[in-house]
Amino acid sequence: MAGSTYGTSFTVTTWGESHGPAIGVVIDGCPAGLPLVKDDIQKFLNRRKPGQSKFTTARKESDQVEILSGVFEGHTTGTPISLMVRNIDQRSRDYSQIKNCYRPGHADFTFDAKYGLRDYRGGGRTSGRETIGRVSAGAVASKILGHLGIRITAYTKSIGTVTVPESEYDYNCINNNPLYMPNNEYAKAASLYLEDCMINQDSSGGIIECVIDGMPAGIGEPVFKKLDALLSQAVMSIGAVKGVEIGDGFLVSHTKGSKNNDAFYSENGQILKRTNHSGGTLGGLSDGNRIILRAAIKPTPSISQEQETVDIQGNTTHITITGRHDPVIVPRAVVVVESMAAITVADLLMDNMSAKIEYLEKIYLKNL
Amino acid sequence: MAGSTYGTSFTVTTWGESHGPAIGVVIDGCPAGLPLVKDDIQKFLNRRKPGQSKFTTARKESDQVEILSGVFEGHTTGTPISLMVRNIDQRSRDYSQIKNCYRPGHADFTFDAKYGLRDYRGGGRTSGRETIGRVSAGAVASKILGHLGIRITAYTKSIGTVTVPESEYDYNCINNNPLYMPNNEYAKAASLYLEDCMINQDSSGGIIECVIDGMPAGIGEPVFKKLDALLSQAVMSIGAVKGVEIGDGFLVSHTKGSKNNDAFYSENGQILKRTNHSGGTLGGLSDGNRIILRAAIKPTPSISQEQETVDIQGNTTHITITGRHDPVIVPRAVVVVESMAAITVADLLMDNMSAKIEYLEKIYLKNL
Amino acid sequence: MAGSTYGTSFTVTTWGESHGPAIGVVIDGCPAGLPLVKDDIQKFLNRRKPGQSKFTTARKESDQVEILSGVFEGHTTGTPISLMVRNIDQRSRDYSQIKNCYRPGHADFTFDAKYGLRDYRGGGRTSGRETIGRVSAGAVASKILGHLGIRITAYTKSIGTVTVPESEYDYNCINNNPLYMPNNEYAKAASLYLEDCMINQDSSGGIIECVIDGMPAGIGEPVFKKLDALLSQAVMSIGAVKGVEIGDGFLVSHTKGSKNNDAFYSENGQILKRTNHSGGTLGGLSDGNRIILRAAIKPTPSISQEQETVDIQGNTTHITITGRHDPVIVPRAVVVVESMAAITVADLLMDNMSAKIEYLEKIYLKNL
Amino acid sequence: MAGSTYGTSFTVTTWGESHGPAIGVVIDGCPAGLPLVKDDIQKFLNRRKPGQSKFTTARKESDQVEILSGVFEGHTTGTPISLMVRNIDQRSRDYSQIKNCYRPGHADFTFDAKYGLRDYRGGGRTSGRETIGRVSAGAVASKILGHLGIRITAYTKSIGTVTVPESEYDYNCINNNPLYMPNNEYAKAASLYLEDCMINQDSSGGIIECVIDGMPAGIGEPVFKKLDALLSQAVMSIGAVKGVEIGDGFLVSHTKGSKNNDAFYSENGQILKRTNHSGGTLGGLSDGNRIILRAAIKPTPSISQEQETVDIQGNTTHITITGRHDPVIVPRAVVVVESMAAITVADLLMDNMSAKIEYLEKIYLKNL
């Protein structure tokens, strides 16, 4: 497949360019009978909308989702759910610069190399607007997970050099600051850092953390479809992500086995772990503990400083990117990471439905 | 799919348990006409064999590969290539401990949670021997890449706290020390570090780096099958990997856009980059520069210190893992990372064959 | 996958219900650089529109396609092509009968059995309108095939007992009669047959034949993705199809090998066949001759005679289906069969691009 | 994928050439906990073995299966099941004829066209021995189905012009005659027909019928993965099959809707059908009635009469195929059709496990 479909049992196919008529997603394999209304999806989309703080572009994107199929009388029907958002605020402007030059840090050059042409308006398919499809599907996946008692929470761990240490997390703060940080004081420090970036016509990266609670043990498929492997693909497939970690992540390279192993113990008949260095997976399957995932987000490549580059004829030139651009992608990417995690987990929960003959008996043998 | 198949055009399906009769892989979609002999594969397998230094288990695993199909008169035929290695040195021993207890850091518990039973002998499907299938397929993928001028090189960047800085890399050293480090002095320091681990009945993690040279630009599929996304899945699907980075990786979280963007320039009609912070991808497609990937490997979970755990009835107990185990997985995992990268790149090169109508014309219109 | 996606390299994902807001398709993997305009697709859709003769429902379905993505300045860009048709003529009517009863010959009962609920308005997802997505994608696939010199032609071979013998085919007639038969006289006889059906409140089945010319030899993948196997899946997946044949089809069961084998001979350096009983495939791969395929279409299940059935509570009852319904599905299904064949062939042509290492050399080694 | 893998949840990957070292299959996604021993598979393989009557080749193929992975202490473990049969009776002989010429009715020419080379020994990958993998996997699928109360029965309906009418079926006879016909008298007549073929150095085709009892309603996925569509792909992918029918099949082309529709009625709270013209599917989903499928098998292409053909240089020549060949493929293909049906149904039963949110609740919400 050419890469626009993700998942095996719960499959998500996204489409759309930044300045085409619309952007959307088709979800195939959503179980029938799930309550679902437009607002379930709109709430997710609102979290990635720009214009919510001075650190996001002032472009107004109303991004109203339309449910085109697969939902009837407030419930999913088991048939494909088609979701679409019209691109309504794309006023015509001058794209000659981006048409004729390759912006550093963007995919202009690689798309031309691959396809021989590209829709250059606003980044086309490589625009951040591509994530509208992901987030819409993530909202549906989250609805399934919530129904089964599984909760996903993503937030900003770092902006530039400002990192919230785990000991100071307060999850109640996440939605109380425009940067989605789990600590309002750190969020203020990060705001100052970003203002400084903006003054210097520069941009900042950061780290998003995502935790999944309520996971049953045994989710994930051995070898290539390990839970952590698919989470990595899912999260690394988001435009600006350059690194992914599970649990202690890169830290494990210099810890010892005696410290990194999580001891098991038993309490009230439940098998628990004393620590969770592994981040909730063992052998690529969930171990019943919190799944912990981190993604490194690169600084916005669109900066207004003059940059050296080449034009499409291959001549060295310089480019100054105009227009208002987010000095940091991180806050708006939080819901994208959460969505990709939700889609992955929903898919693997369904894949796991035939892991034991006992499950098939439960569904198909009436007298059981 | 239940997770044992990887790839779309060049697909790899692995099978086998540590102490079953054999372990192997089926490769479907290898192009016909590629010269391939048993030794091409054996050379790769020899790189993951134990018993090559004091840091790898003394178990003798001769691991002789057998080509069962898909090769005729020294060339691939386009039909599935079935490769098998017999498990010949698996003497019968007492597995009662591992049968009845869940080893910390291993997948014993999660396999039981998923399937209700497991082949406990030597770790069964979760044994490191599972990588024999991956490495065999990686050898074939590397043969294809070599044929097209693409070279993959993996090596040990760190063992515990000993890290070779990029400025001191000497790729000629990689095969001259048992740790596959690109610097013999650092390899000696790492050996001392490992000896200390062994004395303390402990184990060490590390970092493997993998670089890919000679890549054409435009390889990878947008959105979910980005080159970096699939490399992440591929590498994170290796048992002990807990983190993956592309290019500058987690470093990007605290660099600025003006520094992180790689300026383009032109030389002799070629479009080049002044730097390669992005690690050879832009928008998930190769940009013609060196692909750079790093994987964090956790310390071997099998250590001989006594550890707290539970038995399969859920009672808290203690376990002391006997037998000789590698104090570090990293050196033997180098060829596994290289193999997974090779499989991924071979698959994406084939996926890319129909990216342009011009390519179809080249193959199907005779007069062109 | 839940069944709404078809194809490996050229993938088609359809969505939409009869009386939802819209119906559509997403095509992923269409090569970039193909000239494509809305009219290319509209022409195909017009061939399945109702209201073109007395044998098709009088419902007005304007079915105007909208290209939502993947096309820029008249050419495909390589990114997903999203096509949508609004359901505009679906006036509100009384669906209580179809809501509460299971229509014989329809999927009302089986959808309830599978999903526990269904969108009963106008058949919902099981409506013939589902084929709008297939035909839209078929138009794009046909554009690719035409570009490579491959032509697909489908037509009505039989309506009820009226069958056009091969000796009397005149392909120029196909678009000159409302039944798409390759002979106007037989079309007249078939019209009389259908009028008789209508008088008796009954419906008729028929046979559609589809031929593919200009195929290169070697297309199809051995074993499970044989060209004929995928054509069978593709065509049998159309709602009313109950049988599929390739070449001589069921006739082979009582012919002898000496007659059924097609002798090869050579002419002007080309390898040709004296006969084509095999229908253009050998071992599931195209042999360079005309591909011949036939599909048996069942009579329209919606008839206005009273029929015995059950209600959704499981009580035996009777139903009289009101409203105007096509007495025969065949003519409108011709373009659907042609579309499914086109999608299948386009997909397999792309799959075949990496069959030989020589092809990879042609694309990736610059000096060749 | 290059066509050697079939299925989504229960996936089957076959490999192997007629005269290579071995032939086999890897099954991924078999549920854990299913009792499985070697004899379950060997029984199926024995049904396709040659040498059982004068109508099958006298070649001795002992075809002993080896279970290489995925089974532990008599139960499946959920990990890939690798099954292998060594090619032990392949004495070296002279293949120069088949090497240098294209046999009519065989895939020699199309394989060369696709791949540029082929393993010509005994047909290589296109040999009937390729079905060993299918039948081995079919045995496992049948074990799952049997466990859930689903029974598949295949048999020979026709040999040449000798057809057993449904009214004279006696399923108890199927294993009492070498042709697997459901009536011993017709089997005798068919034997005479075949003897006549042999005297005339000719071969015969036939029809295999396959019925599936005990199917729950609602199995199959709408649109492209309809139960009947996948059964068609599965059965048409068997080498010699040229046509597939479901229920009344091609007969529907000339019956009326009033006769073809199956009336529903209710009995003891169960929804039943008065007739089963549809062959157990409605809208591509099982309707709870017997699934009925027929496959047309072409006459064996290997006949000892002299035939016109071309050599690999493209010169017209003549070929006389020596050696003993089955005058009819049908009896040995019966178990292959049954196996492909079993694999398809097992796969779709698993795909269906997440069709309703209620099923997910049943597995994942402990208190339900």
C-alpha cells in the first residue's frame, strides 16, 4: 500500500491536501453499536486548532467535521466511517516562492524527487493539516477505548530546554495552560522561552509524553507487530517526530539489568510490578501496567530568518519564509500523538480477539 | 495479521521457537534474477552467533542455514525463499524454574496473559534465536541493496556509560573488536565495563547506530509508511530495543529551528545539504543523504542475582537465573538492526517502483 | 481489514450508504503524473446512472463526482485521490416496512445478524449505490491502463434466456442499445423478455462478459494472487454476482485435454496461441492473449409480488415491495464489472514492477 | 505482497518447488489452545497423495509432514505454525524437454515472461505439489472449524460428462470410491469414462462441489471481502480451476426473481429459509444456511499426444509429454478445494470477532 492506510483490524485511511477542497479520513472496521456523535470528534479536532494562543498561527481554521457515513441514529453501524473537514479559510495567495524553491526542513524537495511534481499550495499533502484525518480517527478510537475502560493522556513534557520533571507532574493542569504542560509554572517558563524564540525569528522543539492506563495484559502481537513497535511507527509517522522512547527509553543504555528489571509481586491475587522501567510492555505485549511513550518533536522548520537553499532548477539561492507560523509545533501535536496511540491500541485490541480458541468459543458457541 | 509478517512488496514471515525442531523465515517478493548462494546468508548468521567472545554465551549454536526454495542455479526465481536453521544444540535440561515462574524483564508473564500457555523451553518464541529469521532475510535484502549501490553499516555506539563520539569513529575498526565498536580503544574501555558487570552478576545496555549510504531520494511512502516510521517499527520490534532516533533524534527537542534546518545547496548539478541533522529524511522520504538511525538496547534481563517475582499461580517468590547468559546483548544485536533496516529499505524501494506513471511506461511500453 | 479496501499497490477504499450524506472512494497508490480530470470519472459514472431506459429505475440520480484530493493542475500527484458523490435525490419516505422486515434476497437479515443494527434507508450500505465508489475508482484505473495500451470492454452477453452467441458479436453495437449488448437484434429480443418480466411483476438475471486486450504476459502473482483468482474475487464481490468464469469456464469440466490445451506457435518472433480456451491466463499469469471473464448476475430481488418473510422479531409475515425497481440489474452492472477488472489489472501491473531485479536496475541505476 | 500469503487474521504463507529440498507452509494467527497433532495434518495430506488408484500418477510421494513450530505439548501456542514436507522421491531425470519447450496448458511460458527464468524441474513452483502447503494449512483450519461445530465436505460432482444429480447424492459414499463421488454407481460410470480417456491418450475435467454446514449467520465482510468473493478467490487460485459458482450459480442468469429469492420463515424462534438458491449467503454474509460452492476443473494439460508448441527461443516445434500423468486432476483436488474453503472461513470467523462492540465487551470487560 502507498502508505495512507494504517491498521489491520481497525484501519484508517487519510486523504487531503492543505489547499484542496477538503481533508478527511475513512475508518474501516469500527465495531457496530458504539455510541458516536459529531461532537465526540469535534472535541478532538478543537484541540489541534490554531489560533488558541500567541504560539499558534493566527490563521483561522474552523475545521468543522462532517460525518458522511457509518453512523446511524447515534451509533456506529460497522460500515466505513467517512469523516471530512472542508478547507474553507484557504484564501488565494502567492505561492510562487514555495513553488519554485525547496524550503529547508520541509518535504518540498523529497516530494519532487519521488513524484516529479507536487501540490505546493500551503505544503499540500505534507501540511500539518494532514493530521486532521489522524485526529478525527483518533477520536473514534478513543471512544472505543473509553468504552472498555482504557484512558490515554498526552501532554507536553518539554519545550526547548524547559522540562517538567515527573515528580512535579499535576495532570489536572494539562488543559489549563496553552502548552498542555502538566505544571503551570513550567508552562510559564516555557512561554518565556518561546517568546524569546519569536523575537529571534526562531523556533523550538520539545517532547510529548503519552500514557495509557487500564490496558489489559497481553495486547500486542509478537515479533513485528509488538505494541511498542507499532506505537513507534504510529508516532514516528507524525511529521515532526525524530525520536520515540518506551518506558525508560534511551536511559536503558546505561543502566544495569539489576536496576532495569521490574520485579513482579502479588497483591490480592493480582500480578503487579514494583517498578515500571519497561513502560508497560514485556516482549512487546502489554503487561497490565501504564504504557509510557515519549516523542521528540523538532523545531518548526518555517522560520522567518533568511536561509540558504536551492530552487527547483537546482540553483543555489536564499529564501525568507513569510507569513505567520507557529514558533513551536508541540502543543498542537499533543492530540495527534494521543490519537495515533489510540488508533494503535484499538487496532491491537481487535487483533487480539482471536488470540485464544477460548475467545472464539465465547463468541461462537451459544451455550457458553 | 498476527504479527509474524513484515513488509508489503518484500515480505518476511518468521517462525520458530528456541527449542523446537527448527527456526526460519519465508521471504516473498524477492525479485527474480538476483545471484544468491547459501554463503551470502551464512555470513550474516555468523555475525549473530554466540561463543565469539567472553561477552556472549558459551552455548555452541552452529546455526547452519538451509535454502529450501526460491533459488535455482544460483539465482532467485521470484518465488518464496524459505530459509531454515535446525536447532541442534538444544540439549534437554531442567526448565521447571522458567516453567513455573515469571522471569523479571522477560515475556513469560505477558505470553501467558495473551495465550493462556507458552513454550517455556529456553524462552520459546521470545528467545533471541527468533532473530535468526530476521537476519537470514536481512542478508537477502542486503544483497538486493548492494546490487543497487546501497550500503548499510551498523555498529555499537555505546556500551553502558562508554560512548564513542562521532569525531572518533573509524569504520575500519568495526569488525576488529568483539563489540563491533568503530574505535578499538573505546572497545577496550567497554570490555572493562562489561567485565565489571559480570563480576557483579549484572548486565549492561547500550546503543547501536546504523547508517545507510547510497539511497536515492524519494524513498518512503507519505503519512503512515514514512521511511523513518517503518525503520522505527522495524528496529523497535527487536526484543530489547526501548528507543529509536533518526538523525539528531531527541536532541532536536532543545535545538532551535535555525540550527536544526539543513540548508540546501547545489554542486555539479546535484542538490546537496550543508548539514544532516534530519538524518537523511525529509517528510518521511529519503533526501539522498546518509540515513542515520540509533536504537537503545536494554541490559540483558537474565542476571544471576536473586530477583523477586511471582510463580504462575500468582504467589510472590524469588528466582535465581542459572546458566551462562550474555552480559550484554548489544554486539549480537548489531547485525539484527542492520538486517531490519535492510528489509525495510528493500521493501520501500519496491513500493516506490510505481510512484510515477513514467516508471510504468519504462517497464511496460516496449518502444521506450 | 474489514473489507472496504481492495488492492495492494493500487488500493481502493469505498464508503457510504444509500441515504447518508454522500458516497465515495479513496484511491491510494495511483502513480503521479497521470492526466486526470473530473470528466474522466463522470463518464464512467454516467454509464451506471438510472433513468436511461424503461428497464432502469426512474429515480433521478444526478451523481456528480467531486475530486477532493490527489489531483493538481490536471495531473495526479501520487497522494490519495478522494472522490465523492453527494446523495442529493434521497427524498424522505416511509422505510417502516424495510425497517421491520427482512426482504427476501437482500442482506437485511445478515447485516442485523452481523452487526446487531443496520441503516435500513434504501438498503444503506448494501444498496446498489455502493458501486459508485467502485466505478469512480475503475475510471481512474482505466485511465492508467489506457495510458499503457490496455483496453477493457464489458457488455451484456445474456438477459434471461436471450444469449448473444460469440459468432454474432458486434462490439460497435454495445453502446447503441440500452442493454449494452454486442448485437442490436438480440437486444430487442431481450427487451421483449424484460417487458414480459415487468408485466408479471418479476425480474431477470443475465450474464456479463468482460474482455481485456493489450495485456503484457506475466501479469498476476503466483499462488493466491493469480490474475484469475483476483478477478474472481473482484467480480464476485459485486452484490448480485453468483458465478465467475475465465476462458471456457464451466465448459472445461466436460472437454478433453487435447481440445482444451491451447497450442503455442511462433509468428514474427512473437509467441502466440492457436486458440484461447484458457481465457488469456496460464498458471494464473497473463499469457499475452485476450483475457476473457464472465459473471452470472442474479435477478433483481426487489419484485412487487407478495413474498413470504419474517419480521425483525422473527415472526413469519408477508411483504410487498413497493416503489419502482429495475427489472434487471445487468445493464447497469456492466460498467461495475469493467471497473473491478480495471482496478485488479492496474493493481497487479504495479505489483509486477519488482518481479525482476532487472526492473529495479532500470529505475534505480542511473547509467542504465 | 507477492501472492504467497492468504488471509488477514488467519494467514497462510506457502513456499516450495516440486523438486527442491522441501515444500511447506507457515500459518500465522492460529488461536492458542487448539489441540493439534501431526496426524490431524497427515490425514488431510493422505487424501491428496497419488498412487491411490489407476487414475492418479504412480509416483510414490510419501509426503510425511513435520511440525516445525507453534505446537507445544499437543496444543497450538498462538505463534506461527511451520509445516514442512520433504521432497524425497524426486529422482533425477531428464528435464531437457520441459527446460527448452513451453508445454501447452502449463505455466512454463508465463513464468519465463514474468521472471526471466524458472525452476523447470517437474513444474517447479507451478507443480501440483504446491498444494501440499494449502492442504496442510487447511487441516489446521478444519480443526478450528470442527471445534466450533462447522463442517466442510467436498466431493466430485462431475467427471467429464458424468454428473451426479443432487437427488442421488449419498454422502456416505464419498470415501468409498477412488473418485470421491457421492454415489458409487456414478463413480463406476466415471471410471469407464476415464479409462476411455486414457486409451485415447487424453484427459478429463470435472466439477467439485463443496458444502459448509453449521455456519453462524453474519460471517464475511461487506464489499470486497464478502464470504463468496473470498471463497471465489481461494478456489480460483487453485491451479486448474476455471470457474466458480455459489448456490445456483450460472443458473441464476435465466431464472426469475420470484423463483430465485429464498423466502424466510420462522420455526421455534429460528429464522430459516424455504429454499437455498443463494447458497447460504446474502449480501456476501453467511445467512445461517448451508454454503454451497462449485468449481470447474480443467482437464490435465499433460497428455501424451503430440502437441504443437514453441521452444524457449520462440521457434515452433512439437512436444510429446512422457511419463505417467493423472488423466484427471479432480479426485486429488477435492481436498484442496475443501482446504481453501476451510482457510477462508476460519479467517473470516476471526475477522468477525470485532464486528460488534458487544463482542469486545465480552472479552475485555471482566465483570460481563
